[in-house]
Amino acid sequence: MVRILVTGATGFLGGALVRKLSRDGVCVVATGRNRQKLDELPLPGRHRFAADLNALDPADFPSRLDGVTTIIHCAALSSPWGSYADFHAANITATERMIALAKGLKVEHFIHVSTPAVYFRFEDQLNVIEDMPLPAPVNAYAHSKGIAENKVAESGLPYTIVRPRGIYGAGDNALLPRLLRAARIGPLPRFRQGRAVTDITHVDDVVDALCAIVKRRDEAAGRVFNISGGEALSIRTIVERVGAASSTEIRWRDLPIMPVLAAVRFNEFLARLHPRRPEPRVTAYGLGIFAFSQTLDLSNARRRLAWRPKINFEEGLERTFRSGSVRAS
């Protein structure tokens, strides 16, 4: 019988995954930092526990983990800005501790949720495949996630690594809210005549992909999978449709990419010198997302998992804003 431990269960993706597995009758144990959100999950109390993964000794995990066959490690610090120490603790140390726990429990499958940020370059990249040579990391987040991936791949565990692109949906507190906050502050930058395209992913499609990996463990083991919505949409289209769905006026300002990138990098340098290291209004990575195309090749997931995205962007936006849970606060 499959028994799954989900880390980061009080986060956006982890919570959606726990609710889906629970509806499907799967035995789930959930861990996260936010006790209130943990208590809201549809699980028996003995199957929920609060934990700071980077500070917890795997030997101290409660006996309720006995019988866990699969770990889906969703917990992470995901942000375009922050101290390297914080990213190291949340994304590397926590992953090392989960690997140690997985070995102690002798799990059959360790599924690690990573990010396509490890692919990012300041240039257009279309139909990126999983085994492409990775560039130097664009920021501390991508650096820490790349190291965490290597820890998993070298662990000796039966593992799968998943790189879902731009997750949005009801309950999103990062991607679309950040975009809306920026739009309400002032004009958004438009580079290269707005040519950049990308593919983002509704959270339900990511959850569906993770469930497919659980079911097809033998096909998924030892592999890395790209996951996305499969639609190459212009950044302008995405932003303007999100603005229309949220009654937010979208204004654009055409700017030259290289001088602006140099200015943004200088502002980042000044922010790092500040004792509080405040996040700049624009980061180099955020600017790069607006300026350069990146889409993912999904053929590996289609072939080995019999998975393909089901929710197009139009339907995804309707689902997202119907709930009223996405705000630019």
C-alpha cells in the first residue's frame, strides 16, 4: 500500500497535492511550518505535524511516519531575492535531512520538486530539454536548487526530479500577486518589442503530474521531468489577461534591455551592501523573465508518464480568479 509523506504541505503546491491525494483515498502524512494551514488540511490529526525541516534531526520524526513508502519533497524557499544562508538552509540543508529520513524509512521513491530556474540564461531558450548543460545559476535560489538536485541524484535513493514552470492557481501567493503588485505601482517594462514568450502551469496540472509519477514509479525513477502548461504565450498576453481578470490597468514602457539590466544589477549590488539587504523593486532575474523567452520540452513526461497538461491558460485564469483568492496585497 502506498503511504506518502508530503513536505511543504502548508505551501501552495504542497497543500493542493495533499488535498488531491486525500480525495483519491491515498494515505497521506503532511508536514509544514504553518500550524493553522496544517490544521485546515483534510487529514486526521495524527497525519499532520509542524516541522522546520532544516532544523530537525530525522531521528526525531514521530513514529507516525512508519510505513511511508514515498516522499514528495515540495518544501522550499522560492524567491528571486534573499540571503544565500536562507536559501541554503531551506533548499539544501532541508533536502539533506529529508534524504537522511528517506534512507532511514527505506522509502521506495523520493520525488523532489525543483525548478526550471536552473535553466535560465539571459537569452531566448525554446523547448528546453531536461538534460541540457546547465548554465551558471542566475541567483541564489537557482544555485541552491541546483545543489539540492545533485544531492538527490547522488543519494542512492530511487528518485525523480520535477521542474514545474511558473505555477499559478487559486491560492497562489507568489507569481500572479507579484505581477499585479508591480502593475499597480507603475508601468511594466516591455523589452524587444514584447517578443518574449513563456509557458506557465496551473497548479492542478502540476499535481496531476506528481500523481502520475507516483503511479509510474518504475518509469519515473532516476529521471528528471519538465512540467508546464504546454502553451507558448507572450509575456504581454499573460500580463494583459491577468490584468483584465483582476480589473487591473496594465501600462507598458518600452525600454532597451542592456542598459536597464546594467542598472538593475547595480541596484542589486547596492541592496547587498545594505545591512537589511532589501529586495529591489526589480531583480535581474525578474527583468530577464520579461525580456527573454523560455519554454520547456514536455516529450519526456508525455512518453514516460503518459502525462500531458489539461488546463489551458484561459481555463486556468477562470479557475484562479473565480475563487477570489489571488490578490496583489
